Amino acid sequence: MSTKTSVRRTRFRSRSVAALTALLLPLAAMVGLASPAAAAASATATYTKKSDWGTGFEGSWTVKNTGTTTLSSWTVEWDFPVGTGVGSAWDATVTKSGTNHYTAKNVGWNGTLNPGASVTFGFNGTGPGGGSATGCKLNGASCDGGGVPGDTAPTAPGTPTASEITNTSAKLSWSAATDDKGIKNYDVLRDGAKIATVTGTTYTNTGLTAGTSYSYSVQARDTADQTGPVSGSVAVKTTGGGTDPGTPPGDQIKLGYFTEWGVYDRNYHVKNLVTSGSASKITHINYSFGNVQGGKCTIGDAYAATDKAYTADQAVDGVADTWDQPLRGNFNQLRKLKAANPDIKVLWSFGGWTWSGGFGDAVKNPAAFAQSCYDLVEDPRWADVFDGIDLDWEYPNACGLSCDTSGPAAMKNMMQAMRAKFGANYLVTAAVTADASSGGKIDATDYAGASQYMNWLNVMTYDFFGAFAAQGPTAPHSPLTSYPGIPQAGFNSADAIAKYKAQGVPAKKLLLGIGFYGRGWTGVTQAAPGGTATGAAPGTYEAGIEDYKVLKNTCPVTGTVGGTAYAKCGSNWWSYDTPATIATKMAWAKTQGLGGAFFWDFTGDTANGELVTAISNGLK
């Protein structure tokens, strides 16, 4: 069982990544207002708020040439409400002037627009007012194309009304807009983002989540492709659902991985969650791992999961297993744990570092794969144990233990099939990369598209650096932020979370990852990060890795960097999180509006659950 312990525990990233490139100079470094180019009468600019995470949002502008001659450049100007601002931007150079006036100019490669062509630029905004951009001008003229002689923009359509509302759909109807040249079509907006374009005055939105609130409005476009003002909005709440199964009432998610193989060498059992006090401080457990092979979800270690007999002193409830009972092992102990702690939800996690190779074949037929997973998770012998499924694919359309070429849509297709099969009342989640380097693993997959079918994403913000680079440089494996001398740009928690938000994943669907272990080197002479090494430091189960419960005593912390801790003891150099650095990370997670935190894994904590306690207290 030591092979499972050492191999499947490891989750480090690929070290071959492209260099990070700067997208935009900070606004504070930009002054002045660019002079608008000559007015282009036959062009429009349309603003969309793509996502909102409470303290900020993602916005985008689309510039379209609706005329018959080529545009050689474009400049968009607008005003935001006080308290709302523009941070980092891409595909345009943005400057601020006056109280809150912004000007965006094309960059060198996207200024030329042929007739009918369009270009989109975007930015991350701050503050709560990202849905309201006023005073828009495009090359000095009206953004709605009102500069076209003899042509006016459409009027606002009537405020939509909702009917035929179900758990997963709602029908919208609205009165027509008017225009001197005629109406071409309507954009349907949900929560400020366009979801459809239709020619009539009705639209049925499907694929919604039960018991969830949405806001809808519509916007007309005339035959010259000018858009008019957005209609009033209607609030719609789908039926059913009850309490969201993914979010504990009034609390944030506190999730821990329970390793199937931990019952062997590590002698860690479900009862340890009780004796350590951790059971009362968590909300969810990911049971890891099931395998993915032959296009199906399959059981991992059947003996540990369903057959291992527990004596009375080992059992959660003090009752010994009998030889003839239909279910024993971890699954039965989890059942007992849930009986004593009914608020805890348990997910069965499939894949992981060692068993991710099967996902590529499985997603060739997502529906069949989802059916196999559902049949296994909902097996009548243990259906009451599990509340959902977690897919730990390391890494879609990128390289981990092996390389995958399924394409950027594979993850989305898989999650869509899982949600369709499991339904709205089951949890569907995934462990995902934290590689925020330019052109890195986050960029390789449509995680935003996948997230619409998921309850949350466990962002694996650890294993950035370690003795897999045997000669160093030494660096903390789980930095919260970047720091001078960090070996790789984009390899830190803050950059990973920011990139997911920019891609369009809601902040509340992102969980921050914490490692309950350290990574270390030996042959190190320099106490501070950045030193050279001769190889991996000795570890109890694997060279270069050691549990927190061991390191806190054998190699106490000597410094902090990037929001995490490091220690030098003799010629060994380790990095790991402590209760103090976890408290800092949890405070940061709350400021970012994240859904909570998760950790890998229970076995690395102390007997009294120091690290679980730090997460629980930090998220209160």
C-alpha cells in the first residue's frame, strides 16, 4: 500500500510553462485622455457585465463596424458610477480622467475593422456598479450608431414578463421595440450578460438550476445593427431546489479530502475525524479516489471502501462490524459519521494524479461516462452515503502524469453530462489546476463554461514548487501571493483565483486549496527562499514530502514569504502552512468573495485537528 500512499498523494504542476506577459499598464501609471479619432458614423459599441463577485466584476465592450468602409482605429469612452473602477484590462489600452471617465483605445493589432467585423476588449473592474456604463462615445459619436444620417437607434423593448417557470426553465415575453428602419432582432440578457439573440418577442431559457433567482432584460437591434437601450428587468426564481445542497446555511464551505489508502500505513480512519474534533468543523468530505477506466467510473480499493471489518474501538459509533453485514469498510463508517453529523455532505472523488489518464477516453462519450458514475455512486448498497461526485482530472487538455489532447471543451462537456444525469439536487464539483502562467493550464480549458454546471471548483493552490526540481531554487509550495524572486510568474494562489474570475468563473464557486503537508529539499545552505539544493529532503512516506504534524516539531518555522511559511533545519529546507498562515489565507479568501476552502488531506493534521480548526475559525 505504500505505492498508493506515495504516488497518489502527489499533485504537483507541470514545470514547463510559457513566460507571463503584461496585458496592461496599471491605471495609476497612465495619465491624460487620448484624443478621439475622426467620428465613424457607422459603428456601434456595446457594453456587457460578464460576471460579478460582489467586490468586483468582469466587463467587456464589443466594437462593430456596421458601415461600408474600413475603420482604421477606434476609441471608446464612457463613465462609471462613483466607487466603480477599471483594473487590469486586455486587448485595449485604458486610461482614466476626471471623476470616473474612461477611455479605451485599440492596441496595434486590432484597430482595423472591415465592414461587418467586430472586436471585443475586456477588463476586471472594482466596486459594485459594473452594470451601469453611461455617456458612451465611439470615435466621438454615439455608441449606438446614432451618428448615421437619417437613422436612429431602436427604442427599449417592454419589460419582459415570465411564465411557464419550472425547476430548470422559464419563458420570457416582451412587447416589441420600434425603429425607423425596422427591428432586426433582440438580445436576451440574464444577470446582465447576453445569453441569446432571437428574432421574435419570446424566448425560453432552459438548463437553469432549481430554486435559483435570475434577472432578465432585453435589448433591440435594428437593421443597421444599432442597439437601443436595455429594457427594464424581471426577476425570476425557478421552482424546486430548496436549500442549495452545496452551501451550508449561513456558512462557507470547509471541505477535506479523506484518502481511501490512509487506513493502511497511516492508520487514519473515519473515527479520527471524531476524535480530532474535525467532524464538527467541516461541511464536506471528498472521499478519494475512485478510478476512471474503460470510459467508466470504477471503485478504487474495494476492500478499504466496502469490506474492511472494524472492531468496536475503531468504529465511529463504538459498534463492531459483523461478518455477514452487507456493507463494511470506509463507506459504512462514513454512513455512521453522517448519522451523528447530519449536516456533513460526502462526495465520491474520481481520478487524482495517478488515475486521471482515463478521463480522455471517458469524455469521448460524456453521457455514457456520466451514467456509469451515477450507477456507481448510487449503488443501492451505499447510495445514502454520497451526496454528489467530484471529478479530479489532472489535467484536461494539458499534461500531468500523462498528456491529454481532448480539447478545451472536454471539461465543459463532461460537467454538462454529469449535471444532466445527477440533477440539481446532487453536488457536482471538480479539483482544478492553479497554473495561472501565461498560456498555462487554466488557459487550456473552458473552466468558465464547465462551471455553469458545477457547484464549485477546488483550486489546487499548492504544489507550485518542490523537490521535483531537485537542485532548487527553494521556494514555498503554496504561496498566497507572488514575491520578489519567485521562480515562476503566475504560480501563486492570488494569480490563480484572479485568472479564474477573469475567465468568468463566479467567485462563490471557487474554493481556496490548503496543503496539510510540506515540501522540502536537502543540501541547502541558504535560509531564505531561492537557495540551491542537492535533492529531496527525507520524508516518512515519500522523499520531499512530510506531514504538518511532523514538521511542526522536527523543523519549526523560521520565516514567512508570500503568505506562507518556510523552515530551515540543518541542511533541510521545508515550506508548509501553519495555523497562522492559514488564518491569513482564510481572511484573504473572504475578501475575494470565495465560497470557502478545502484541504489535502486529513491525515497530515495533528491529532487535535489544529489546521482544520484554523480553517474553520478563519471562515467564520
